[in-house]
Amino acid sequence: MAETRPTILQVHKTKNASVQSAYASFAFYRIYQDMFGRGRPDRITHAVIFDEAHRASRLKLIPTMAKECRKYGIALVLASQEARDFDTSLYSAIANYLVLRVTENDAKALARNVAPSDTERRIADRLKQIEKYQALYFSEGRRAPVHIRLLEHAQCSS
């Protein structure tokens, strides 16, 4: 029977940045290898959610995995404080972005990647002014972002 509970890898449990990077590299590489053995399902069957992904932003495997994972039924979510930490090749592989308020530099970088050139400046300005618990959702094939209100206190059940 297939496992239905999430598996959580807590890379941050160790305070050593080198060990965190090595652990993240190993985990990503293993997931990457395993996805080829799974075949190509007709829908998304798994999700890899990588919080604090900027800690592993230098991994060359991340852009490669982002390009391949959807066709193997894996949704890849990279959550990070800074967009500029990632290799630019990653952005060409991403279809959807959920962006909370960002700094000037990140707003410009993200706007270049998610907005048509005629709206880059306006989108960058919007990204810098997003209120707390709100975000802009950008999706492939959608010209304008969708404004989203996030829950202030999400309740999770175990």
C-alpha cells in the first residue's frame, strides 16, 4: 500500500550550514533519481515542499529538477526569503509563483521573470507594496496576477 502521510525532512535540525547543504543535496538527488523509476502518471501524485530553499539555492540539481518533476507527477514548491539567490535557469522552468512582499531588488528580478515586459515596472511596484497576509499569484498562461488573501492563522490537523 502506498504511503499517504507526508514525510518531513528537517534539514535545519543541525546548525551546521555545510551539513544542511549536504543533507539537502542528498535528499534532492534521491528524490530526483526515484522520480524516473515511478514512470509518468497522468496527474500530480506527490509534492516536494522545500522551505528556506535559499539555503540550498546553489544546488545545480534544483533547476534541473524543476524542469523535469511535473511530467513525473511531482509538484515542486520552493519557499525562500530571496529570489535573487537562485540560478536564473530556475525561473524558466517555473510555471506558477506565489509572491509575498519583497525587497526592491527581488521585485525587479521577479517582475522580469513573471510579467510581460510592458508591465514589469507596475508589477515590481505592486510586489514591494503587498500587505501582510496577502500575495500575488502568477500562473503560466495568465497575463495578470491574482491578488490573494492568506489566512492569518492556518489550522493544521495531524
